[in-house]
Amino acid sequence: MKTLMEYQQNQPWIIKENSFDNNFLSKCESVFALGNGYLGVRSAFEENYIGEKRDMFVSGTFDRFDKSEVTELPNVPDFIQMEFVINGRNLDLNLGEITQYSFSLNLKTGQLIRHFIWKFADIHLEFNFRRFVSFDDLHLLGQEVTIRNLGADTSFQLKSGIDGQLTNSGSQHFAEGTKDQEKNRILQMVSTTAQSRIDFVQSTIHDFSDRSLIDKTRIEISRRQIHKLYWFHLKSNRSIKISKLSNVYTSIDRDLNQKTVEYMISVSANVLNFDVQKGFDYLLKKSALAWEEKVWRDFPIEIKSIDFTDQLALNFARYHLHIMVPKHDGRMSIAAKGLSGEGYKGHTAWDTDIFMLPYFTMTYPEIARKLLTYRYLGLSGAHKKAALNHYQGAQYPWESAWPSNGEVAPVWGAADIVTGKPTKIWSGFIEQHISSDVAFGVKQYIDATSDLRFAKFEGYEMIFDTAKFWVSRLEYNAVKDRYEINNVVGPDEYKEHVNNNAFTNYSAAWNISTAIKVYEKIKQQDSKSFDRLNKKLGLDKTYRQWKEKLPKLYLPKANKDKILPQDDSYLSKKFWI
């Protein structure tokens, strides 16, 4: 992919691929992904290729395919595919001659563009594809293709619609519902997740710049699919522009007044009818304006460097942060892979609290507040995990989905390359620094924003509850007269079942120390909040435990070579050369 990717000087907003190679399809689909925090789409091409991975996700819509599997974000029925049969041959860039190829993403506007000239047998055509996921309307996805005939008269068959036959690597999460063509050319599909029973309504409509070129049309309905077929022709040097506007609504959407399928069908169709009248260009402009007003305008970040790709990398990172964060709903959070693929099953991990949350805290605190509310709503699951492990307080799940689900990390992973047996994923059991990671994000937000309402009614409670977990987790070593944290996995996950991982011990100590300071502060300055939390959490008793155990919590120190041992066994391991 590195050899294919090119960057233009003084263009820190554009990432671009200048040649086609289907060996890199899956990588480009992720890098060029589109989204708005509600809806995320991998940037697979309109035409099909071996090795592609078509994925579309709606944040928060978790479903469990089977009791033997964990819950995951389901791969939503696909809008993107548009099958072109030209003079009896499928559009396929592996065939013929391709010139003037470019595939680019404008990070500032969220517009995806693909352009090429394709010459094969008696076909000579210029294609220009444009696509966006609206930053103005969370439910909307827009596509457009312009075709110019550079050769002799050419016939076309276009097959396009909604395809629900896609799966999560084999797991089908949707029960089939109704499929129909509503008035005004709108195709609709209704489906429901199998276990969580979330209803989806998806609609799409096609529009043509010159409908007189269309010879005939036909509706094709099959299992979990609905398509519209169009036959048209282009004379030499003639062009046609085809737009496809689509939307998706679910029964957990907070912006819907009613959650019934009938209501969603009506809303989806009515909105799409208005959208098609506005047109692709207007909707794209509105989306680009929303990007400017909600992201770039108020917090421009510029790097002075002799290498312009430094700025490009920063813009790229910010773009992806904003297409993956569900700023619309505090019941959801950022997945470890965002909304760009099936990795980690759409689950939230410590990456959000330590690496991504600080960006939002310092620039868009209203978004950070939503992410922290998600953690507050997850306290019930954290209490459940702590109790199952015979601890007190809040032990946050290593992987989280719907906040009340508790731990959703898979127990087993891929086969070991040596033994051939499934590998147990110990992180869900003993990678425990996640609890202090959550507390760190909470405290940083409070310090940066002085959001006292959040602190009083959500934040302080999370700090106290995680510190309560840690003090119950400590193990007393009578021989060394100290408290330890044994049998854990550290943040780099190099080794399992280690004792006194430095990161874990230091973060636990920070968590307890912070809880002590907050306890003493609010007891003196905010007696009303203190009394409420003391009654709820038994703070007086826990405070005495914090004060007693914290001074004896073992914190690894650097040796004479100034190396801080990662854990008790780290410096005794063999060197790998």
C-alpha cells in the first residue's frame, strides 16, 4: 500500500491512491472509511472484487449470534454495491486498460472520490464516483457516479439496491423482514437483530440526470435482498449522472419520536423524498459545512514542519476520531477499531479512556462528557464483574459493548500456531488496569473542565468505586510486609500471569491516592454530595482501608541500570536475539 499511496505537496487534507491494485483493497477500505459516529462504512468499491470486505455498522446496535459467541456490532445490509454490466461484460478493473486512476479521501469534507478511464474490448468509458456519509444528517449516505462514453454507442445494465446477505465473517445477525418498493422509487428493507431485537429500516432511492436514456426497469426481490435493475444506453461522447441516496433508522435511535417499524418506515421514506429533491451536491455541501462548523473551525491545530505529511497525519487522526465517536448518544462509546471493521467486534477497551478521550476532553468537552457517561452507565456491569471475582467496588470489563452488558471479551481466540489449539484470551480475566484507566479519564475531564455537575453525580462515584475495587484486590505479602497485585496481564500483553506489573501497580496507586484526595476535599467542601456518596458506597470504611494499605502498596523501582522492571519476572527472562 505504501507504494500506491501518494501525497501532494501543500495538500494536507487529501489522502490518495494513484493506481489500482486489488491486493490492497481491504487496507484501503479501512484507511478511506467514512462515518459520522452513528453510521460507519468501509470504503469498498461499488463493483465487486475478490478480497473485498463490505462492512457497514450502526453504533450501539449490538447483537449476539449464538450463546457460544459474544455480542458484536452486526454488519448492516449494504447500500454501496452497484453492479454495472456494460455491453454484456461486468465492470472489472482487473481487465483491460486503466488510465487516469485516482482514489482519494478529502479529510476536511469527508468526500470520497474515485476516477478512472476504462478501456476493454469495445468499451471506452470515463467513470467518476463520489460518496459521503453525512455529518449533517446522521442517517444519510450519498453516492453518485458520472459515466462519460468515450467510444462507440454502449449499453448498460445497472443493478443496485439493498443487500442483506452479508454477515459478520459468517454470523448472520438479522432476521429477514419486509422488502418493498414504496412510492416515488424508494426501495425499503426491514430487518431485526436476532437476539437483541433491534429493528432496522433502510431505504434507498436512485435518480438519473436524464431519465429519457433509460430503456426499462425491473424490481428484483430475493432472500434478504431488494434491487432495482435499470437498462440504459449512451451514445458516443454522451454522459449520464446517477445518484443513490440511502438512509438507516433503528429502534434505539433517540432522535425518533416513536420506535415502531411503521413509524420508522414512514420517516425514512419521507426524509429520503425531501433529500432527493435537494440533490446530491446540496447534501454534500451541507455535510462539508457541518464538518467545518463542528470540527475544524473552532479548533484548528497546525504543525510547523519541513515535512507536510506531519500535518496530514494529524488531520488524518482527527478525521478518524470524529467518524468513530458516537457524540449523539451517551449509551455508546468508541470501539477499538472504530466503525471501520469487525475487529474487536465493535467493543470498547482502554484505548478510549487513555488515548482518545484526552483529545475530546481538551477540545470538545461535550463529546468527552458523553463518553464518560457511557462509563457511568457501565457501573452495573463493573459491579457484577467485581462480585464474580470476589472483589468489591467497580471492576470495569476489559471489553464493553452495551454499557449494562458487563464483560464481553471472548474467552477463546485463534488457534495457537504451535499447538493448533484455541488460545485463551486472558485479558478479559486478568488485565485489570482498565479500572484505573477509566478513573484517569474521569479525573482529567473534571480537572480540565471544572464540570462540577458531572463530578458530583457521576465522576466522583466512578473514582471512588474503582479505588474500592483496587483496595479489595490488593494481596498482602507477610514476608515482605507489603501489598501486591499478582496474576495480571500488563498493557503490552507480552506475558500473562505476571506479578506486580509496573503499569498496573502504579495506576492502582494513583487511583487510590486520587480517591483519598477527592474524599477529603468533598467531605470538607461539599457535605451534601459527600453524605449521598458515603451512604451509597460506604466511603468512611473504605477510606480507612485506602489510608492503611496505600503506603504499603509495592511500586517497582528502577534498578542500577535505570531500568524499571515491567514485572517481578521481567529482568530474569532470556534475551531474544
